[in-house]
Amino acid sequence: MNFVNVEISEAGLKVSYSDGDPKHHPSIEIVVDSSGTKSHYRLVGRKEQKFDVYSTKLGDALGKALEKSGLLVPKALLLELPKGYELFENNKEYVNKPTRKDTYLFGNGSKYRSPAEFEEHLLWLASDKEMPCSCKYCPKDSYRNNAQSRRSVDTRSPSKFNQTIQKQNTSSIKRLTAAQKGKSKATSVNAKDENLSLRIDNKSRREDIIWADIKYVLHSSQRDSLFSEEGGDLIKYWPAIIREKSKAMHNFIDPIGNNSNNSSVFYTLQPLMLAGTKRLQQNAIIPWLAYSTKNVTRAIESKLRKEDNEHLLKTNEIRLLQQMESYPHYKAIFLGTELLKEDDYIRLTRPSRDSSTERLPIFKINTIFLNSQKKIQMSGDLFPRSPPSSKNDGECFMLKKLNKDKFEYTIDLSEIAGRYYKLHPNINQNMSCTIPVSYIDRMSIISETTKLYIHEATNTNIQNIQNIQTPRKQMAKRSRPLPPLRTKKHKIDHLTKETSIDISTSQSSQSSKSTNIKKVDMTRAKIVSPRIPFLDESDDNSD
DNA sequence: ATCGTGTACCCATAATTTGC
DNA sequence: GCAAATTATGGGTACACGAT
């Protein structure tokens, strides 16, 4: 999962997005039923033990998930429940039975009966919402997967109100899928917006493609690398799709730094070609047509072309062949968000000694190959690093090779933390990639979804978008496609898509006219795309 | 370490609502 | 009005935790 809505601090974790609303809280009045049983709800205070159970268990679960995706979690404690959620204790006094007390979490209309039940929903709230929530109470597309799946509760106004809400939600989802099969979908999307009273006129809408200020979209290292290219400084905005629009929570810390007075609307954006989503305010984005795309596309293109050439010059076929002729070799592979090439410097995940002060060692890739066990490995030189304190930071040129001249180290993919950047020598996050996806898939998914959205937008933009969007010329040449590594669920769709994608990519960018029914599936596929960490690059798919 | 107690969680089923 | 879908309820039990 891609956790974009979590604030990690020394004190613990906060989830900055919420679908909770106090209107879903139960009434605290005492209700007496016909048999004389007295029942009432009591708000559980933050200082109570029950509350601690929730904050530690939920914090623990969230912390684990964050760490799994490579983030450092100083303290796995949920500092507060997401906005609008509260813990209640149901107190039931029976006439002839002992009193019963049950704790429940209310907030989004569902009644979570344990931290474990809320766990998945919390992760979803914290995530970029690319995937539907898999908690037991959230609506599923397939009807009634497991018996007695979901409940929803509003004890104050039993049934009516709450049920209508749920009805509308599920039906709008159904309508959406139905509409997607046809053509128009704008109308059905609006239905849901209205429901959430989020409609604001003359502002960008969900599914619009807009430009987002790169200050908020790219990391500084990415910007640096872009700016170092000719024309790179012309790029002030980055294309993105609006995935969600929401109102700011009261104490939401907006990512721009302003205190949100002017506009309380937030957009959840998915920048094209980048992993993850961003939550930005109105003033950080501009409509597509408000920005001249010519310069930008040219600059990006030239950057890409330059990289290509550079790469071609660097290839060293002879050495490759001499060394491990029998193994298929690659010139580059995608690992998560980064492209790793021969001669690159990368960081390894484990320190050579297990002192925490030591920085991750650097590894220079000499070759990338598929070994006899069909595992991708890299051979190269290892450079241990001293703790950050010693010497100056230009140390990368003073690196001392650990291996002797005629020897190389071999490492597994799992040992790679990410690229080493001269300007950012202290990065210690790991890429932590587990799911393999083909290069074709990644690129097609991105371009296909864009095409889909573009159809909804103005036609005049198609050309521009595609200039940016189209997969660049392949750089890696490999003799065989990658073996499927252990994967999770997505594998099946992935295989069925393969053929159609192949065609659309090979005929380059001009496929806006190819009316491919698979496009609809692509909207589902995009869910997978941004966070699939491991991508291989191939153009000769000989399966 | 083990026992006992109360609680949290899970599950089956009863009850109710909805769709045809 | 019936069947299916959904929700509420209460029992069973694993587990945590304090007492022995």
C-alpha cells in the first residue's frame, strides 16, 4: 500500500484522512426494552484503558504496514482516531443476567467491534485509496462474498437514515461500472459527489487531468535531476489525474504549509509516471489548458533522448559476454520507482556490520543477470561507508573498494535499497519491492488510463499528453522475459492483459484511435500500477 | 509457572428488511 | 408472500492478566 495520509512523528502516528463523521455516533440515551433490559452507550475517553488498547493495536498494525512499505516508524502508536471516529462502550443491564459491556468504534456508519476489525479500514484511510477498502463492512463489488459480512449501525435513528446512505453508495458504484461498459460516466460520478456535498463549481473535477506544481509533486532529488537537463528548468508543472476531491479536516496540516483559509478543498492527485498520490490544495494545481505544454514536452523528450544515448555509449557487451555468457543479462531494470543500470551506484539494505550508525554500503553494478535459479542478481564492487560523522560528505569519490580487482560481489535484488545519489548521501529508506510487473504492463497501464481519461476531457490535448506519456524507447535489451517471481493476487489479470497491451505499445503512441475494449479493464489495472514495485524492462517478449 | 476470572473476539443464528 | 440479503443478538471460547 501507498501510505500518503499518515503523519509519522516521534510521538506516534496520525491518519490525516478520514471518512468519519460524528453524525454516525450512537445516542448516549438509556434505552429500556420490553424485557426491562437497560442499554446505553458511553463515550470512551482518551485516557481510558480501552482506548489504549485501540491506539496500541491499531498503531501496531499501521506501523507494521508502514514498515513493510519501507517507512521508518519511530513509535507504532496511533495518537488519535481518525477525525469523526469515537470509541463507545455499550452497557447492557439485564434483569436476570449479568451486565454486559462491549466496546465499539463508530464513525463511518459501520460499527467496528474490535481493533482488528477496524484495522483494515484504518490502513485504507491512510492509503492512497487506489484499492477499495477491504474491511468487512465496506461495500464490495462482488455481492455477498462471505455470509454475514457487513453491518451498519446508527442507533440514534435506527435503520432509515443510514440505510439510505448505504443504498446510494452501493447503487452509485453499480451504476458506475455499468456506465463504464457503455460510454458516459460523468453523470454517475456526480451523483456520488452530490451525496458528499462536495460539488463546487468552476473547479477541477475528479478524473480531470491537470498540472500540479512540481514543488509538491517531485522530490528534491528528482527536481534536481530534471533541472540539470537542458530545458529542465522550464518544467514547472507535472501532469496528474485528480482521483479524489475532499474537504479539509479542521486540524488537517496541509502539505503546502498555508493554513487553509481560502479554500478548504483538497485534491488527491495521482501524478502521471510517478508512484503514489499527493494531496494538494486548489492553488497548487492549474487546469491543463492554463499551461503551455510545448516546452515541457520538448524538455522531457530531450532529457529522455539524452539518457538513451548516454546509455548506448556506456554499454560494454564484450565484458558481459566474457563473464557469464550463459546467463541472460540486462542492461537495466526497474526497481520500484528507479531505473537501475549497469555502472550505477546503489545502496544496499544491510550494513556490512550491524551497527546502526554505519551508513548503508554502496554497490557499483557491473552486470545484471538472471542466474541459473532464475533469480536476478547483480555483480559488482562493494564500498563500505563510514559513519556520517567522519570526513566530509564528498566521500563518494574517496570510496574504497572492498573487493580485490579481479573479484566481484554478487547480490540479490532483495538486498538493494535503492540508488545512491551523490546529493543525498544519507538516504536510508529501502525500496522494498516484492511484486514483479512487466515494463510493458507498467507503461501501458499508465498510457491506457490516461487515454481513457483524455477521452472524457478535451480532444485537443491528446497529442500533448501522449508526448509526455508514451513509453520512451526501450533501453534494456534482454534475451528472455523475466521469470515470474512470487507474486500476490494481480498475476491473473496481468496475464490476460498481456496480449492486448503488447499490440498497443508496439504501435507506439498513436493508439488513441485504436478502440480497444480492454481500456475499461485498464481502469481497474491502474490500481495495481503505481505501487507495483518491481518492473522489468523488455521489448522482446517471446513467450 | 499455573490457575481463575473477566474480557474481547468470533461465530451461529434469530430477526428483520428488501426484492421480486 | 417467499426467498434472499442484511443486521442484531447472544453464546462460546481463546486469551490476557492478576492472584496464587
